[in-house]
Amino acid sequence: MAELVFLPFEKSVETDGSKSLLELAREAGIPLQATCGGKKICGKCRVFVESSDGPLAPPSDREREVLGGDTERGCRLACETSLAHGAVVHIPEESLIRPQVILTSDTENPYPVRLNPGIGLYYVEVPPPALDSVVADRERLVLALKQAYEIDDPVFDPFVLRRLPRALRSDRKGITAAIREGGEIVDLYPGREERLFGIAFDLGTTTVVAYLLDLLTGEKLSVKAAMNPQIEVGDDVVTRISFCQERSGGLEELRTKIVRCLNSLIREASAEAEIDPDQILEAILVGNTAMHHLFMGLDPRYLAMAPYPPVLQEAQDFKARDLGLGIGSSAYVHLPPVKAGFVGSDTVACILATGLHRSTVPTLLIDLGTNGEIVFGNRDRMLCCSTAAGPAFEGGHIRWGMRAAAGAMERVKIDPGTIDVSWKTIYDQLPAGLCGSGIISAVAEMIRSGIILARGDFSEEIRSPRMREGEDGLEFVLVQASESSTSQDIVITRKDVAELQMAKSAVSAGAMLLMERFGSDGAGRILLAGAGGNYIDPLDACTIDLFPGCLTSEVKGVGNAAGHGACLALLDRDKREEAGRIAAQMEYEELAATARFQELFVTGMFFPAARDYEDEF
Amino acid sequence: MAELVFLPFEKSVETDGSKSLLELAREAGIPLQATCGGKKICGKCRVFVESSDGPLAPPSDREREVLGGDTERGCRLACETSLAHGAVVHIPEESLIRPQVILTSDTENPYPVRLNPGIGLYYVEVPPPALDSVVADRERLVLALKQAYEIDDPVFDPFVLRRLPRALRSDRKGITAAIREGGEIVDLYPGREERLFGIAFDLGTTTVVAYLLDLLTGEKLSVKAAMNPQIEVGDDVVTRISFCQERSGGLEELRTKIVRCLNSLIREASAEAEIDPDQILEAILVGNTAMHHLFMGLDPRYLAMAPYPPVLQEAQDFKARDLGLGIGSSAYVHLPPVKAGFVGSDTVACILATGLHRSTVPTLLIDLGTNGEIVFGNRDRMLCCSTAAGPAFEGGHIRWGMRAAAGAMERVKIDPGTIDVSWKTIYDQLPAGLCGSGIISAVAEMIRSGIILARGDFSEEIRSPRMREGEDGLEFVLVQASESSTSQDIVITRKDVAELQMAKSAVSAGAMLLMERFGSDGAGRILLAGAGGNYIDPLDACTIDLFPGCLTSEVKGVGNAAGHGACLALLDRDKREEAGRIAAQMEYEELAATARFQELFVTGMFFPAARDYEDEF
């Protein structure tokens, strides 16, 4: 065993050459990026071998391809490199997973929330047992509930029963039973209890948000967010599904990761609201189908195999403890229905929150998360699909792409005359790269400035020192090394533009297809849900032709609509029925099965707006 | 810390004087008896300090009282003695808990068993998902069950769902769903499955018996028995209840002990039947109310406080996993109803098994376990009570009393002329003491031989070297030291006889009271259930006047009727309803509240039969 030191962390690990630097870094708790899950694809896990006690294997073909000239400076892909000798390895900042800015704010709510959580608090006074005719604790409580409220034969689980004898014999008068619709007692309190709590989760591939709500007032007591820790094994859904397939115990590993994350959000939110997690008597969780399956411990492998069937579609109610959630020991977790392998309960919740299913105006709803889910329709008919937009909208597969973390450029301005570039970064830090909205903004500005042409090529007519030949052909320098936090130029390459073209074309072709199927030639309004959607400038979206036939005025960000929909279904039990009807009403289009989608995808690669601007120059 | 060695085990432990020898022996895994749970009452934990590196504290008053002259030979009560010095302590065989002979055989079954286990196996072929209209795995199975069997909307728990995708995609054709009455799928098998297993438990204070049954044939595949490991903290129910009250975490400790014991019986029975414990899809458990509560984790303390209310009475169905049972992950455990704090589901099961509730003949049913539960009645009316008979029937509080283990004398013969004694021991080993039936047999023979008089006193007219003055007054030597396995005389003392008088009087007074309340002057038949009851010779029982007005011909042992009743309710779901009706029909008499019981108890202390024999001499 030899000693390996990771800088700047100064963490030492032992190495014998059997594990890659990526595995060793992960084991040492260093959040080294690996968007592809260590499959040697994404090129995000760059590290520099600063010194080595022995000879290094020469860079692999893959490393040469991804890293180019950087290999000469000791740059390696951590997933490709193993060392049997002692060494010092430097991990640059841009190779680390950074905490993402997570959208937790609400959409404007088109319908007032009715408070109808489906759990009632019932206070009764239970007489003590009489010596001449002893009736047990449970049966005396059942009788008292029957007499006071005409509640018939409530169900008790063992955990509630265990609390019963003490609760009946406290020094407080009476007892309060929390009874769930359907007649099960989910908690018991000595005396009179007048508070009731629930928690809603929006479980995304990248981020997880928890909303702790007072179910009797509707008040949002605490909102907590975290990165989905499954990200360690891969950024996207497909990588995680592969992980479950390839690694024995992989499913259980991913399930445990997410349950721990949810439990830590439960604890944080409860601490902020100054309640005990045990007081939370109902949970609800929405997410894309893969996250939904991983949370439940359902094998997701068939989601990735045509025809991509989920294990289940309908809404489910389970004991929260059966899924490992650390809330009330007899509490339930409700899982709204999923529609298809790649249209999950988060999309159903988005529809619920935005009221698309009640709208008279034909509405296009796009959730630009790690996958792009698209819904088009109105109160009469709803069509949906999922597009493999790829990770470009989240900064993936883009040379200087990054998550929406501190230092990410989110807006770019280019002076069409001087070709000067200005920008806005998250938390106003020195620029470290471009997040999704920044990439769209940069490309949109480059189109409007005539730098990028209709097919995505860079104009050869632009005379600017910012335009230069790079490793991947022409590239445009947005930020000089002297102004960036990484001391390197931040550029947009022709390849980056091609990635964005594919991503935006996938979305616009999906939307076009749904509109064609619907028989509509345009959306009355466009709703952008999800973190990505919320930060994109509608004008930029139109410039890159993200939505078919869009007009700026029609586009509206609706924030974390999935999370809001989950909260609605937590506060109002009837919303769960409504979600069931929505899922049943949605018509799913499988794009993989559709030749028309391919046609639309190809024509959607162009930047029509660019032509307009070209004419101006 | 000093070193303490326990002989003959040659186990060393460290001692600093803070723990009693009893605690140290238990920690070392030595099954030292302590019927009273270490409360310094029972005097069973005798040990000999053979050598000590330092001075010993003089024997306490309690030790002098219990041990008498034995203290001079280094005999101490392990629960009273702590040593801060190194020492060698010898634990005699009679101070050890011995494996008990456990009654597992069936009673003769008065009614044929109908096979109706309440779980059905449903084979269906589920079409694969179609690309043009993807239906999830769960929903396709639901549809297939509906089409083939008109089963509506079955319930799946997460553990069943987790098995679904694989089961649907095995290389076997079709899938079999095990569906429980009520519509829940409790297991899934790839292909066609045609076996179904269940397990019944009779959870006694002293012994636990498990019956593994084939639910489709009714065949008993394996019967396994074990001592209830809770015995380590005390032999009787009341000691265990105190343990829960006095020790923080005591309830959980006892619950864990019994669950581990049940799980080990499950594994043993499954191994014998060559099945996997996961294949067991239904469990049923009967026991006295305290055992029932401890198994469920319900605080039993109020069972010991007037008016002795149980936490619950009605039958319950819980997920076996919620109570920690290691059978099928989605299987249920059924708990038949309990009647009162000291009349449990074992008594209900005894009635079910013996058919007392259908009998036209007034029947007296006595379960002589650690507590004596008594039922009197017929198809029209049933009365029940529980008597604190004390542990005499199980060898407790008797100088040479012991459990029904190897070497226990179970039958005694005394020649009325020569006063010679002969005996039969369990497994024909050298006598080590007397188990319950042996005590009854010895006293009955002593009555018949004129040695014991009506009030229980020893006759002064008997001239025999076996009659002698002992520490507690007169005593009768049954076995000479040279013939016993302990190299000590085995005697019956006047005090032993008094213990038996109290025990038998409690039972007969309880039975008398029920008969009076019923308005009957005699039982048409007497059924003796439980291990104790089964081994007692009916003639002996009549001689000591255990049952009021009994005739030998009327008395019948019915074996482990509680276990048999549990098996019936496992094989035939309708028997569970029947058990519910039995419990509802039973009228419970609380003896503690009844002056008449006290009167009957006092008059029941005599041995009426003795008077008859006295006349003969």
C-alpha cells in the first residue's frame, strides 16, 4: 500500500492500484464530479498528478481525446487513472460538485388552497376500566370515539397501540386521536392536541426539496433543500439505472442514500419549526419515475428498456416507516401516480399546481430538469412526452458548463458593435463557468450579435480577438483568464453550440409533436417549470427557438410547480383524487416510437431567429 | 477487578463487587435459576463459594432463613451475594435451569379441520407491455387478476412490489399471486406455485411451541419447542411485569427476547420442513394476556393493577414484520382475542380446540400452566376466571420442586404397609427433584397412605425412618441421598404440602365459584389442558381434591389444546370468527373482587379424600 494525498484537501488515502483516483477520492469524502458516474464519458473528473513516487501509465486514448494538451500539464481523468505508487494529486475547484442554487419558491397559485388534509383530530374522554366489567384500553377508546363522533371500528397499528396505555393515563384530561381518512388512528396524544403537521417532498434527479406544512393552517413552516446524494454515482437518471443493473446491491445503495437525505431534510425542517419529526403525520413525495422507483426500492432497470414500463403507475399509500422515513411511526407517505417511465408524478404535480387541466387556453408546460417533460393541452385533453434533452440545460456536456452554483454565469450580454461581453454570475462571484440559463443566454446573445449562424456555425465575418481557433475548431472567448475564478479563459465552442442545438431541438420537436397530435398550431401560453425553466430569460428562449412559435409575452416561469403541487395534495386530500384523474386523462406519446419526432428534431436544430438577426448585419 | 471462576463451567468473569453472583453468572451465559427474577424470594439460585481470596460478608438474614444450615458449607444465594475478591464458585446442578419436557402433542380433535386458510394462490399470465400503450407491471397484473378471477383492486405493499418486476420476467411462464382474504397480495412467485405455509405459536410463560403447517393439505410439517427465554428475568408473569415497570427498556428487552426465540423456532421448523422461512405467509400466536402484550410490545404494567385491564381485547392482524417475525416479508400475524388481564387468547384457543363452546354437557376446562385459567360452561353459557395458583404445580416454592426436566420425579408410589417409596422419573434418570405431577402424586400417595391428614399435617402415628424432623418441621424422605442425583435426600416438607394446598384450593375454589354462578352442581366432564394438566394422574388429582366433586372417569387430559386451537385457526379462517364469538360469549369473573371466592378458598384447603383414607387406618 502506498500513500496518496489529495490537495487542496490534504487528505491521505492508501492505494494499491486496484481503485481509480475517482473511487479513492469518493471514499475520502471529496465531492469530485463525475456526471457520467465514472463511465469515462463526461470528462468532468479532471485532476492533476503533481508528483508521483513511480512511473505513470501514459494517458489513455480517451484521456487524450477529452483532455487534449492538458495531459502534458499532468492533467488526468480520475476515473481512468489508478496509481500503485505514492503520489500527490491536485483536484481543481471546477472538478468539484458545488452546492447548487435550488429553486424552492412557489409558483403563483391559480386556485385557493382548501384545507382538507384527510387527517382529523378527535378529542374524547375515556372512562377508566370498571372492576365489575373490565373493558380493555383499546375497546374503551373505540367506544368513546363511536359515541362522540360515530367513528366505526378504527384501525390501530402496533406502534399506536404501544402508546395507548400511557396516553390514557397521563395527568392530562382526555385523549386526542389523529384519525386518517379511511379510519386508521395514526397517532394518539394525551389531553387535547390541536396541531397537525405534514411534509411534502419534490425528489428531483439533482435536487431534493422538503416543505414542512402546518396541515391545519396551511402555513409553510420550513423549506429545506439538498442535492440528491445519488449524484455521486452519476448525474442523470440513466447512469443511476445502470448502477442498479451493474452493481449488486446497487438499488439498495441508492435507496438508502435518498432515504438518508430525506430524513436529514425532515430533521432540519423539524428543527426549524421547533417540532419533533414524530409529530409529522403525513408525507407526500413526487418525483420523476426513476426517482420514485429508487425511493420505493423498485428495480428501475426496465425503465431503460423499450417499451420503458414503470413497475407501477397508480397512486400509493404506504406506511412511512416501511420506506424508512423518520416521521410519525404510524404515519403514511402518499405517492401520487406516475404516467410513464419518463413522465413521473412530478409532472402530474406540475399540472395540478398550474391548473393546466382546468385551463380553457391550450397550454404548453415544459419542465426543464435533467429530463425535459412536456405537456400540451387544456381541460379537454392533455398530451405528454419526455425528451432526452441531455444535460446541456444543466451545464452538462458543455466545455465550461457547470451547475447553477456560486460563480456560474447566468446572464451574458454581448455588444453587437464592439463584441464586448458582460455577464451576471450567481452570488456575483468571479465567473467559473456557465449554468444552463447562462449557456442559453450566451448563445442567444451570440445569435443576436451575428456570431452564430442559422446552422450553429460561427460566422467567419466576425473580426474580434475573442474569436479564435481552439481544440474543437472555432471558439468564442466569453471571459478572459484574468477575469475568471479558474484563471483560464471561459469559452463557448462550436461543439457546445451543437450540444445546445440538440437539447433545444429535442424539446421543441417534442412540443411540436404534441401540438400536432392535439391539432393545434400554437400554445396560448407557455409555462416553464423547474429550476432551469425558472431562470431562463423568455427572450433568450425565443431567440434559440426553444419553443415552437413562441412569443415572448406568452412565456411564464412557474417556479417549482412540482413541489407546489405536492404541497397542494398534502393540504387537500381531494387534490389526490384530482391528480389521479389528471394521470388517467394524460395521453402519453412515446417519442422513441415516432418517426415524425425524428423529422421535427432534425428541422428543429436550426436557429430561425438567427436568420433575422443575420439580415441586420 | 478480580477474577471469579464458575464451576463446573470453568467460566471466568471479572468482578468488582458491584454485581451479584446471579447477575455475573447470567452475563457469563450460565442458566442459573431464579424463579423470582432475582428478588431474593425463591431461594433457587443456590451456589457454593468454594474458595475466596478475601473475606466473605456473613450470610444475610434472608440467606439464613432460606438456606438454613447449608450456609455453613459455603452455600449462598447468588442474588444476595457480591464478591469484590477473586473466588471460585460452584453452581450445583439443581440450581440450573434445565430444558423442560414440553407438551407438543395434539389433543384428539373433536371436529374435522376444514382447510380454509384465507389465502388463495392465483395463477395468471400477464402480457408484456406494449409500446403503443405502456401499462405498468402492477397495473397489468391487476388487470389479469380481474379478468381471470374477478379480483378487484388488490393491495400491494412495498415489499411485494419490489418482487414484482423480476417475478414477471422470469423464464417461467406466468406468475402466481398469494392473495389474502381482504384482497392483499402477500407474495408473488414466478410461474405456477402450489404450496402455502403457515405457522402457529403457543406462547406460554414457560414454554413456546411452534407448529409449521402446510396450509393446503393441513399437514403438520414440523413442531418445535423452546423455553421462553424471558424466564431469565423471572419465572412468572408478575415478575416479568415488574421487570418492565422497574427497568428502563425492560419491556423492549423482554419483547426482543421472545421475538428472537420465535424466530429461532421459525428457522428450526423451516429447516426441518426444507422450506425457506420467507415462504411462510401467515402466522398465528396465542398466549396468556401478559405474553400476548409482551410479544406486541404493549406495556403490561396495568395487567398487574386492579382492575387489571388489558391494552386490547379484540383479535388483531398485523404485518409480521412490524412485530419482528422473520417470515414472509409481507405476511400477517393473527392474534386471537384475549378475554381479560389473566385470561388470554390461549384459553380462547383451548375452548376452540376442545369444542367446549359447542358442548351440551356442562364442562370444566382447567389450564394448569403458570397461572390456572378455568372455564366452566356449555354451548349456552361460558364462565371463566384465572386463579393465582402460584408456581407449585410447576415445582415452584417447593423445597425439591423442579421443572418437568430430565430426572424430575413425575409419579410416586408409597406402599401403605411398609411406607416404602418407588418412583418414575422423566427419562428414567436418577431423581433430582419433583415436577408438578410428581408433587401431586407424592402428596396424593401420602394422603392415601395416611401420612398426610385432612388439614395437611403429617400424621404422628406413622412410624418410619422416612419421617423426620427437618428445618421446617416434620418432613418425609422420598429418596435417600444415595439414590438421588444430587447426593442429598429428596423430601416433602409440611411447608411443601401447605404450598400445594394453597395452589389446589385456588383452582378448586375458582372452579366451584364458576359452577355456583352457572347454577350447576357438577361438571359433566373435566378437561385438563396444558403440560401440567396432561401429566397429572386423574386419580391423584381427585385424591388431593383439585377439582370440586370430581369422579376419576370424568377427567380427561386434552394436551396442548391452546396450540391445537391456534393450528385450527391457522388452517380455517372461519375459526377466527368463531374465536371472536367465544371471547365475546365468555363471562369473566374477577376473583379478587369476590368474597365468595375467599370462602371457597379457605374451605378448599382441606384434603377431603384424606379423611376417607384415615378411616381405613
